[in-house]
Amino acid sequence: MLISGFFSPLAALFLYALVYTILTRSSADLEKDWFFRLSLSTLAMTLPFLFTLVLTINDRRQRALSLPAKVGLTIAILSLGLAWKPVSDGVTRSKQSRNQAMRNVAAPPFETVDILGKTQRLGDHKGEVVLVNIWATWCEPCRTEMPKLDRLYQRRKPQGFIVFGLSGESVDMQRKYWEEVPVSYPLLTLKGKVPNLYRDIVRYPAIFLIDRQGRLQSAPGPDQPFEKLETAVDALLSSGSH
């Protein structure tokens, strides 16, 4: 029981990673079944505790629990706390999905500084189509997507199109990344007033599209081809006068 309890945390993490990886690889639509994958993977984390609990019950029926058995059970119980992270991510992911599905709702204004120290306001771009890209330096899909976003920005800028990159990481970290993956659109920090809509993110990259009237419009997910995002941007650019 002591050995079972001792290895419960490691086994819980291993089972979560194993189940999540298997379900992700076999998924037909990562965006639609994320809750199922997360839930099943989180449940798998409880198996080491349940195994230790069964051993404890069987041992208790035969004799009083020894100190090592109690220690093993305690560690196994504490291992359940590891499930808090995926549960917390699930709550945030639910908010993110709900926020990104909003349409024809006024986009919350933001005012913050970019990595060069310049103040950037959503309100300064009335009448333009705005794309807010939530990214992180450790996000490999972001590294692939950002140059594409920059090319789209350069081509559509004359039509009234602006791209903002938004990251919660430090300025130094963003600047170092910027030197490796240079883009011409502003990279924003969270040092100003940035509503939770743009903060409740657990899956990167995430995109918010804002039309010329300042309303949120749904954007293609990260699993869809970049061409769909280009089409969505072009549709918004052509749907109103500059």
C-alpha cells in the first residue's frame, strides 16, 4: 500500500497524459470533443487513488492499518489534487469557447501598451476590421501562424485591417521571441486595461475578429486551414464602408 500510494501522483500524471494523447490522436474534431477528452483524461487520474483505496479496504478487513499503509493512503488522497489543474483548464476552456462563439456583440474595449511601450487602444480603430491574436512564446502553432498573420496584415492593411498580438508573458520574453519571429503588427502586453474576454484563454492560438462596427464575429478555430481565416477577414472587409 505504501508503494501504491507513493507512486499514485506519478501514475495519475502518466494516465492523464496517456489517455489525453490517445483521445486527441483519434479525434475527428478537436474543437467539438475537447470536453469529452478532458473529462475522461481527468477521470483516469483517479485510478491510482482508487487502486490504493481498494488495497486499503482489503487490508483493513484483515487487520488494523499500519503506519506505512496510512502514509500510502494519505499520499494517494493528496494525488487527487493534481486533477485541479485540468478541471481549472476545463472551466477556462469553456469560457474561451463561449467567448469565441459570440457574434454581433460589442467587443470589449482595451487599452494597453505594446512591447515597444506605445499605447494601443481598440477605440482608435473604429471603422476598421480588427483581429486580436492571443499567443504565447511556447506555442508552436503560434510560431507557424504569426508570419501568415503578418503577411495578411500587410496585404489587407490598406483596406482598413489591423492585427494585434496579445500575450500575458513578459516584455523581455516577447521581444526575444519577436527577434526570432519578426512581425510588423503590434504585440500587446497586459499592463493596461484588458478585459477578461481576451484573458480567459487556455488553448493557443486564439483569435477574436471584430468588424467595422466594433462587433465580435466568430473566427475559424486553430484546427482549420488558415485560408478560412483569410476568407472571414475578407468578408468583414467587404461588408462595410471604410
